[in-house]
Amino acid sequence: MANPTFNAFSLQDDNFISERIIFKGFPTREVITANVNRREGIKLLATEFGEKTIEVSGRVIASTALELQSLLDGMKKALTAEESDLEIETGRTFSATVKSIQIPDEHYSQSTAKYIVSFICSDPFALGALQTVTITVPSGIVTISGQVTISGTLFARPIITYIPPTNTGNTLINRLDLYHIQSGQTTTISGFGSGAGLQYQNSVVINLDDFSSLQGGTVINNSGSFPRFEVGTNNFTLTASGRRFSGGAIQLSYQPRYL
């Protein structure tokens, strides 16, 4: 199935010919400013990216008017999906919804029609394939250091998981602090086992993307900041309180983001 595709429907095959795709520009950037007292210029309060619009235009080619009608019906049915996968370049997927479909009526031709499909993306970036880095945690240490190189064109918010070694009972770890060196921000996870400590059978998940934390699949307390991992080299540490690490592993996973 050739790209572009949306909701597993191809807009590039024997009948659908995509001729022009507008998608490589920046998404809308929501810039909020404020005046600066007693000096010239302004200060930036927020510069987050907002929505991204993608436009695909081309032509439907059929052998008869009846076939053209059937092809257009199939296209409209597939494009009604909300927040479905839109792939224009291999390995990079947008989450998109069709905002509008224009099909100019050419009365002189009963077997071909032009189309212009406008997509709006809820995230201003495409996601690449999942990347995972695993770091072995030696037994008997308090702090483990890690490094990861983030790819893409925009920062990532990884999911970081501490996986205790195979054992039974309690690690006696009652708190974990994730420190991101480049930003100087710390995320603290506490309250394991209602204060009794982290059980060996439970992994701890720190989701920097949705600002949540889990202990064995159950929501657990967190505080502090949830740092961004900028494109390039990122260094971090994970520190245990209550008891030293008894081994295990740290798993960091993310999907590269492409503007």
C-alpha cells in the first residue's frame, strides 16, 4: 500500500493519484508575549506548537461514472475516522482527522474527479518507530546514571521503567528520584506499598509524556517536574531511598517526534 495512507486507505494507487502534498512546514506556534517594564522589547511567556494542517490534493480516475461514484464513496467512508494514522513518509505517522474534503464537480468528465483533502493533526508532529534503551542496575548502589541520545526534530518525553530483579518479598525502597541533568529537573516517586516499600514483583513506571507514575500497574504518588529530553544527548540519574538497589534494570522508551 503506497503512501499517503489514512486509516489504512491509500490515496496513491491505480485509481487515486495524489499530485500535491503540503506537510513539511512548521505547525502553528502559539506565541504568547508580555511587555517588559522599564525597557524595550517583549518577553516570551509561551511558545508551544499548536495544530498542524496537512493538505493532500490529486485526482480519482475510474473507467465509468458508476465506478467513480463507488470510489468516492469508499474514500469518504475511510476518511470519516477521527485521530487515525496518517502516513505520508515511511516510518513517520501523524494522528490526524479530516477537516474537509473538496471534490469539484467537472460536468464534462463523468469518470474522473479532483479532490483536496485537508487534515488537522491533534499533535503537531509525526511519530517514528518506538526506541528502547535498557540499562543494567548493579546491586548495592544508591544512584545509577544513564545516557540516551534522542533522535527526531523535537524533544521527547520518554517512559522510564525501573524493573526490580527476580525475587520475592520487599526491596525496602520507599522512594525513587529521577534527575535530568540537562534541565536540572527532578521527578520524585514515593509511597510504594502504602509506605511499606517496593515489592520485587512490581515495576515502577515514570511516564514523562502524560505526567503519571505507576507501581505494578497501580497509580502512585509523584511530585516535582516532568522534564523534556531534548534532541541529542541526555543524561539522567535514578536514586533509591530507604535501601540500595539490589539489581534489576532501567528501561527507557520513546518515539522520535518529527515536525
